[in-house]
Amino acid sequence: MENIDWKSLPFGYIKTDFNVRSTFKNGKWSELEISNSEMVNVHIAATGLHYGQQAFEGMKAFMGKDGKVRLFRWIENFKRMQNSADGILMQRVPENIFHNAIVTAVKKNAGFIPPYGSGASLYIRPVLFGSGAKVGVSPSDEYTFIVFVTPVGPYFKNGFTPVDMMIAREFDRAAPKGTGNIKVGGNYASGLRAMKKAHNEGFASVLFLDAREKKFIDECGPANFFGIKDYTYITPKSESILPSITNMSLIELASSEGLKTERRPIADTELSTFEEVGACGTAAVISPIKKIVDEESGKVYEYCKDGKPGPISYKLYSKLQAIQYGEIPDIYGWTEIVEI
Ligand SMILES: *Cc1c(COP(=O)(O)O)cnc(C)c1O
């Protein structure tokens, strides 16, 4: 095992030993290449650089209580990457290449998988982009697929703590019929100004509203939004939201806990009626929200008044993590064990 201070790992990039690559050229995907370089050699006219033909995924491998390494719902990341590829006319990565690449990247960097109990995990980042040269706007004939891994610390340095959010009325993340529902870098680039403003003003992130009417909650920065009231888990329905696998999993867990679940438009005016609200995604699982500020109207919505996450958020968060770390049986079939 690498000599890393696992408990103080940031959520950032740390060099590991190997990454895995495949390229699509002349109508076929190459054999997986295992590389020890952190660099790629890209054509200066690659469509990924000029026209935004680029998509990525994010998932984690966890060292379990039983010493086994678990991948969490990679098949959902695979399906989502297919949708992303289709959405911006990129070549799809075949399932066996995707699976082999992530498993190989984890195995080849086994020493970087943080130990059980550290709260850390191995983040897996697949990325796909147009690497062929085009100057006229059209899809590339060549694509590069890379998977790298990096150990990441627990998202919350001080435990599971509630954060503040700002409603970003002056910015939109994605258009209704645009690319909000696929995981492409362009959505992130268009959200950067809003995120910067939020960070400058001391907020953890921004709450984007739907771009058409500016009435409904869309996403919470790079995470999905959910609210809980009357024993019901409610998450927005919108065509510009990225379907979070964490959210999908929380919905199932909530339902198993006996909660009702709803996926429907959530108006900003409904924010005052929730007992608990949070953001969800692979990085943090759940970020409980303690305050939402709408600068334009001056409205402030407050939750977890005792400073602690709500009980249902806490329960769902603990359950999901317990499955990921192999502490309770995975009755959903969400995890796959990687033989190291
Ligand atoms: C990746 C992502 C999420 C979270 O998805 P998970 O599968 O739960 O990690 C949410 N919103 C956006 C915009 C994302 O890019």
C-alpha cells in the first residue's frame, strides 16, 4: 500500500501508477493500453478541444470491511456514458471495453485504494472525447477513451455537515432541450461563473432553476436536489437535469424505508415546506443543506436548525455508505467485487 495519509486526503487529483486507454480509429476500438504517463498526445484540431465533443463519468471503488473491493453500480455509469455519447454524436464505448478499463485501472493501482475506515475511496474517472481533426463543424471520426483513478478523501472533512446554497437566478446551467441531461464538460464550463460567485459569497454551491421559466428547481451545482416532507422523498423532474445514480439509489433506499417517493417539478416557492433538503452525487453521497438564499427576492430558507443533518437524510446516507463499504448485505445487486 502507498504511503499516503488517507485521513487527510483532499477531494482532488493525486498521481497513481497507471491509466487505461483505448482509441477508436478506422471504424474500430483498439485493444486496451495500460499507460504510466499522465499525458495524452492530442491533435491540435481535435473536436474535443474545439467543439466540445467530450463526456465523462465519475464513480468509486471502496475497500470493504471484509477486505473486498467493491465497484458501485458501474453499469449505470456505462449506460449514462452511452447516452452522453449519443447526445453529442460521439462513438459509443462498448460495454466490455468500459468494464475492462475500469477494472484494470482499479487493479493496476490497488495500492492506492484507501483502507477501510479511513472514509476515503478510489475515484474512477472515465473520459471520452473526439480526438480526430476537424475544422468544419462535424463529429470526429476518431475518439479517445481514458480511465484514470485517484484516491479521494471523504467529501466532508468534519463529518456529515450541512452546507449553504445560493439560488443562481442570473445564470443558467443548461437549456431545456440542450445537453443538461448528459454528462458533458460543457455543462460544467457554463456553470463556473455561478459557482465562482457562490464560493466568493461563502456558499458551498448554487441551486440552478429551470432555464425556461426560472420557477422550478433544476440542479444543485454538480449534484441533484432532493427534499423531504411528510415522509416523502421528492426530487425534481426536468429535461435538463443529469440523472444522478446516487439519487436513483436514494430513491430506492427511501422506498425500502417506507417513504413515498416522487419525481416531479418542484417550484422554488415549495422550498419553505420541506423538513429536510440536500444535494446528492457520487462525491459526497448527500450534502445536507442548512440554508438556501435567494438574493433577488431576499428570501432565506432554513433547515436543520440544530446544525445537524435531518434524520432521514442521515439514515439514507448511512445506508448507502454501508452498502458501498460492505457493512450490510447488498440486497439490490448494486456492487461488484473486484478481485485484486
Ligand atoms: C455527475 C453529476 C451528478 C451526480 O451523479 P452521480 O451519478 O450521482 O454521481 C449530478 N449532477 C450533475 C450535473 C452531474 O454532472
